[in-house]
Amino acid sequence: MRYFLFLFVFLGAVARAQVPVDWSKFTKSGPTTVSQQGSDLVVTWPAAGKEKGRLVINLAADKPLFSHIQLSKVGKFSNIATDLNPAFVLTVGKRDLVSQNGWNIFFDKTNRLPHKAYAVELAKRSASVSTVGSRTVLRIGEVAAASFKGAIEITVYQGSPLFNVAAVMATQVDSTAILYDAGLVSKTGSGWTSLAWSDTENRMQEMPVDLSVPNKAQAVKYRTIMGSGPKGTLAVFPAPHQYFYPLDEAYNLDFTWYGTGYRSLVPEFGIGIRQDLMGDRRWVPWVNAPPGTQQRLNFFCLLSTDKPAETLAEVKRFTHNDKYPVVPGYKTMSSHFHNEFTMKVVLAGKPIPENPNFVKVFKDHGVDIVHLAEFHGPGHPKGPDSLRLRELKALHEQCKRLSDKDFLLLPGEEPNNFFGGHWLSFFPKDVYWIMSRKPDMPFVTEDPKYGKVYRIADKHDMLKLLEAENGLAWTAHARTKGSTGYPDKYKEEAFFKSDHFFGAAWKNIPADLSEPRLSRRVLDLLDDYSNWGHKKHAIAESDIFTMEPENETYAHLNVNYMQMDKLPDYSAGWQPVLDVMKQGKFFVTTGEVMLPTFTVNGKGAGETLTLPASGKATINLNVNWTFPLTFAEIISGDGKQVYRERIDLTNTLPFGKKAYRFDTNLKNRTWVRVEVWDAAINGAFTQQVWLETPN
């Protein structure tokens, strides 16, 4: 009897330890080591300086996945956390693919349609270890929630105490939209004695760990929550831009959580990141999950042997403290903001603050030039004249008052008349114009108070105005929202072919966690109209309404780095800003990847290069980054087809700077541009170099 009991226990123990591990894609000679010790996989990687990070991954079915999370200090390992499980809650809803424009939809209220939340369940049946450049990926299967199936992926990054935890899952169900919440949980509290975060006023907050505290959504700054103990701190935070689905507002919707019983689906105590199902209570499209796409429900962790304040300082380095860094020879510009300061404050009889909050927010984020989109709802764009001109005068006066040698606040509107769809206007000086004209009225008149006043009847008048005042127009949120179908529908129109129609604006709509880049919608359009034969560009836009210090602004912000040494004086006009735009002498970025130098055979963005007969070209690209890079892509076209050449950059370490040289062949191509993307799906892209082939 004892023999059979012993055999049963022995076979059970062997079975628990026999999760098969595939080592075929792991490079054993690299600086990251992975060893198997019974049911444990021990991953040790070089972190910052001479220190090392270590994860002990337990493959036993009844044990927490993270047995030990460690970081060395002066060569000695300390437990930062123990006995933790990753936790994911997947909310599955229904996407409207019929009423508008398929997967590019924004005007969807997924939160008000039937949806259900599921805890993602992990069954430890298999494992693999892979070397991917300078990173090491452990994949543990299987995970499942509703119709979604996949695996857990844990990625460690050489050169930093940073790792990523992802549930990589796919569904075959069509018309699916999702949100996810995630974090780390423990039955024992994992050895932490306190939780910490920065509140929205940038003050550190700390509370003792209490396993009986029910779960709570917590508003934080820098999207980060931390667990801390006697040996150090573990920070949990999302990808700074990819995690946030598009909304019309950048409200801080309590994007972290802590406590026990999260959403009544995760019973253990933990910390993590979360999304608000209701969003900003306007249009709430959630995240696309097309059939078969590998959705990466992921979060980052940073280890530190320091206290929470010092740990958060290290997290903030990845986003330059949520501030766009100074790059010599460039000024930062962001566009498309419906602050409506003119109508809601200046002309509403309210006290006019000396330094409005929205200006402070822009300056705090390192934005040098702001292009507004006022009177998008409020105001009287079509008149009567007395009201419209008064409103424009108030807008111009406030823009001038709030501009200085280091900051330009520039007037702009989203007219949505004349051309079709939604578009933005941008003039190089204060211009008075009214968006209506009766047949018996002239196109332009002189007003004794306002000077030259234009009246616009149709698309022909609008083009005349752009020509007369050297202005620019471009498609806002192209191919989605109120621009569904545009600019494609007017690509043969004279106004679109004009040099005064700049192109389109780029923002991350729609969200899709399977994509290696943000907003393919606009990047594809940039390539399309380049192949149509037009020298047009794509500028970053934010398209949000309010800018308050407590908002989660950085997640929804993006900027253009304009090739300018200094800002023009408001009183003299800002033609140099429009010139840089028109010439394509700028790059677009989320902020973590910088492209200060880009040339093709010595020609920069916006310039024209005559290729040698062979088509040989050398692309020189200087790149600065924070998160480790994933890839660069050389995109070119010949007027009919788009060509993509991907360069693997997974061998990069965090916080790098490098001058790259890419030799390629661009024979018979008419344009070329470059994109660079990192491990958190942050990125930057250049404008085009135009190509000519000698006869």
C-alpha cells in the first residue's frame, strides 16, 4: 500500500514538473541566462549598470507564476516581490461595422451595447524561451477568456530593470471590440508593505498594504502605481500611448487600481492598470479586435531597490517626464484643440485668467507652438457679421496676449464647410473671414474696424481665400469620424490639388493592440496620396477639447518637430511655421522616439532627389529613443505600388542614440519616407523625400 502511495505522489510530482519547454529559439551564449530548475524557469538579465534583474517563473499548476521578482544591488539579489500572478480582465463588446466605415469607426458607443467582462484564465501546459535581439521572451500557454485564446508572454529587456507582461490572445468572432485591465496579484501581499503613486497634482502618495481593502480605481499622474517593501519597489504602468483608446477628451479616468476582488473577477490583492468602460461619455469606440489578430493585452514593470519616489523618477525617464524634449534646430508644434476659450470665457463675461490652465498644460508638456481649432460648435462662423468678427477679434487678441518669444498660440478653425468632411484652416496672420456669402455680396470688403473681411460662398471662394492669404487647409481625422470617405472623395478637386491643401492629420484612431504601429489609417493615406502624385504631408493632431492640469494629456498628445531655430513674433505673423509645414521639413512623434536627422543621398525631408541610374540610395537617420526600439521601416512608392523594407532594431537597449545608415535601392520610385517604432508602440515618422529618375 505504501508503495502505491509513494508511486502516486512521485508520478504526480513528475507530472507537475513536466511542462514542456521549447528552447529552440533561445541563444544560450547571450548575456541573458535562462535555466530550468525543477518546475522553475530562472531568467537573469543585465539591468542598469552592473546590476541584474531576475525572474523565477514557476510552471507548476498550483503555484503563482512569479515565484520571485528580484533585482541586484552591489551584486546581491533582493526580493522586490514574491508569489505574484499576472491578472487580466478582458471586456468583450460589439463593434458596429455596418453604419459607417468598418474598422475605422470612431462614432461608436460600444459601452452602451451588450458587453461582458471575463477573467483571463491561465493553464500552464507549455512554455518556450526565445531570444529576440537584446530581449528574451518567455511564452507560457495557454490563456483563455470568452472566445479569445492565446498565451502569456513575459519579455525582459537588456540594459534596464524593465519587463513586459502580456496576454497575447485572438478571437475568430467578427465585429469584436475590447478593453482590458491588468496587473499583478497575490494572496500574501507579495512582501510589499506599502502602495504608492503620484496624484494628479504631482504629489507622492503612500498607503500601507491592507489585504482586506476592497478594490479601488485610483487617479494618478504618469499612469503608474507601485508596490514597495523593505528591499525595493515594483512599478506597474501601461504603454504610454497605445493603451489609451481614442476619445474627444483627455480626462483622467482613474487609470490604475489597487485592492482585493478587482471587478469581482480577481479575488486576490493586487495593483494594476485599468480602463473606464464609459470613457468621456461621448463617443466611446474602445479597441478593435478583428478576427485572428493577436491582441497584446500588456503592461510594463520596472524594478528598483529604491523607494517609490526614486522608482517613479526612473519610470518618468521613458517619457521624458511627460514632456517633449528640446532638440536643437527644432520647435515643437501640436494641432487641433477645441479649447473654446474665446466663447466659454472671453466672451462669456467670465474673469479672464492671466495664465489660463490650457496654456500652462501646453508649456508643461514642452509644446512650443499650438494651433487651435476654435468655434467648433460655439460661435457664429456663418455670421451675422457683427458677432463673427467680434469673435475672431477676441480670438486674435487672446492668441497675441498669450504668445511670447518661447510660446506661440495660433488661431485656427475646423470649418467643415465647402470642401466636404472635416478640415482645418491655418493662416499665417490674423485673417477675418465669414463662412457665408450672399450672391449680391463681394468676396472681399474693407471694414473700418477690422480691415479686410472675406466672405466665402463655396469651395471656389475658399480656395481663393487660401491663395490670397497664403493659408493652408488639411483633412482632419482623415477616413474616420466626420471625414469618413475623405480626402478620397475630393482627390480630383482643384482645391485638393492646390499647393494650399497641405494633406491630412495623424492621430491614433482606431486603436488596435495587434498593430506594431499607431494609426495605420493615416500612414496608409500618406502613402496613397504620395502615389497619387501629390506632394502632401501628414501632421500630428490631438483633437481634444479640454486641457486641464489633472488630465491625462500626454497619452493623447503627439507633436510635430518643425525645423526652426526660433519662433516668429506673433505681431509679425507666423509664415515661417506654414513654410516648414508646406515644405515637409518636420517629423511626427509620440515623444519617445526622435529623428533629428533624415537624409536620402544627402537630401532631407521635403526635398527632391535625382537618383542615380542604378537607383542606389543611402539613408542616414539619427535616432534617439527611450524604450528599446523594435523596427525601422523604409516606405517608398512608384506611383502605383507601396514598397516596405523593414529593418530589425530589436538589438537596441533602452535610452539610446545612434546614427544609422541604410543602403537600399529606390530605382523607379517617386518618393520615400521612414518610420521607427519601439517596444511600447511609440514611434516617429519622417515626411517624404521626392525622387526623380534621370532620363
